[in-house]
Amino acid sequence: MTKSGGVHKAVVPAAGLGTRFLPATKATPKEMLPVVDKPAIQYVVEEAVAAGLDDVLFITGRSKRPLEDHFDRNLELEHALDSKGDHHRLQLVNESTDLARIHYVRQGDPLGLGHAVLMAEHHVGHEPFAVLLGDDLIDPRDPILPRMMQVRQAHGGSVIALMEVPRESIALYGCPATEPTDELDAVLVTDLVEKPDPADAPSTFAVIGRYVLDPAVFAVLRQTAPGRGGEIQLTDALRVLATMPAGEGGGVRGVVFSGRRYDTGDRLSYLQASIMIACEREDLGPALRDWLRGFVASAEFADEPAARSGSDAGGPVR
Ligand code: G1P
């Protein structure tokens, strides 16, 4: 058995329109926006590879060409860096090329996350597989996929990643009803609801963007009608899986994550993620922290300039 416990394939949906980041995403996929100096999507692929997944399928849409180019060779650039003797940058350029076996399938109509996952059926076949959403970055020091794959191996079925959030934030996430198990960090999922009203939420666990799915999900997704927002929701398919017998690929467990997670899904949290990640970096962190300390203490910061009156910086903090 490999270190990934029989799970080899990662599916990464990347067909969203990125409307929250317009105009930056007019011609650039949002997955390619840099977090410090690496496209967000590269962190996600690195996480999959670190967990032992060697085959990555991107579900893409229109204007995703830069994404494909990023994971392919760039001979001209390689040549230019090589002839300058810039081996450090050459290595950076080659890192994304050599990460994993990468495949692409186009989603066609963007009908929702469940529909995107269904597009992976042909490539995945009858194996369990992982799904990683690009808006959630998991700190490499706190990996969660290996634990999820361990739970899958022990119990079968599907496994989702959960995180405690304040009740008022639950409307941004899928939310499960759960029962404890005899493992401290794992719960049994008995029901799920996509983006509930906080008052009706069955728990304060948010589904974060990591899933280990039984291939039975495909047959369920084919039967899943559009749900919240008129989209085919993965959450709705998981809800069905949660009540299906184990012998048919049913059963859903949650692994409760308590590590460091960064959200790049909207502008404010993207900025926060960029600052947090840069502060942790050896090359940039010390100088950035120094500057931040000075900036926060400065009159310029205390004055809270025009920001509050003109901008719409009040988007959801996730
Ligand atoms: C998706 C899922 C949701 C999950 C979230 C995690 O929502 O539908 O259940 O909680 O990802 O980031 P999205 O953020 O794409 O609207």
C-alpha cells in the first residue's frame, strides 16, 4: 500500500469565473493569482503531491490556458535563465513542471461544484479519489489529507474536512450534522446542508475544501438536482452518501482540522492569506514583520483614511 492508502488521484476544480477578483480575472484564471510569488493553485498541487497523490486532474473552463502553461515547460524561459547561469530561478520555473502527472478536462457549462466533480468520472474510474478546492490553502506544516486517507482506509466511504467556525460564518460553507466517534478528531456525518442560515445550522462545523470521495459519488451526482444557487452541489451528493449503506460506497466521516488554513476566496481574506504566508517566509518574513509593526503603529494607519467611506472592503471575512 502506498503512503496515500490506495488513493492516487487528485481532482482540482478550477473552472470558476473568479468574479470576486475582477478585473484581475478578466483574462487570468483566479487560480493563477499569486499568493506572495506562487500561483495559489501551485500550493494546492504541492499539497496533493506531498500527500502521495501523483495524478492531478484539473477541471477547467474558458481562459484557463495560463494554468495549463504554468504546469508545462517554458523552453524559452528555461534557456534564458540557463544561459544567464541563474540556476535558482531555473529551479523555481521547473518546480511546477515536474510536480505530478497533470491532466485536464473542461467543464463546459459551469453548473456547480458537484457538476465539476462529475466531470472527473471518466478519468477517476472506480477508485477513491481526493478533491482539493483552490480557495483553501492548508499550511504544509499541518497536512490534513493523510489523516483523511487513513480514515477512509479504516472505514471506507467518503471523508470530508471540517473546521469549527463562528456560527455567523457558517452561511459561507457546507455544514454537517455530526455524531462523535471514538476517535477524537473524527466525527460521523449524518446529514449535510449547503450554506445554511446560521440560525438553522446543524452544527458550527464548516466543510473546508478537502474531500476523499468514494467513487459511488458519481452515480449519486448524476441524480443530484440543482440545489442552492441553482447549482449541482457536492454537499447534496454527500448528504445522500451519508445515508447509504457502507456496502454501496456510502458513509461519510469528517476529520476535524485544527491547523493553519488560509482562504484566498475573496479579496479581503486573500490579502490576509498573502500577508500571513509572507510573514512566515524566511526570505521576506523578517522585513515584512518589521515594516508591518511600524505601519500599524504609524499615524497613517491610525487615521483610517478614506477606506471606510469609499471602498467596499466589508466583504465576508472567511
Ligand atoms: C464550496 C462548497 C462548500 C464548502 C466550501 C469550502 O463552496 O460548496 O460546501 O464549504 O467550498 O471552501 P464555495 O466556497 O465554492 O461557494
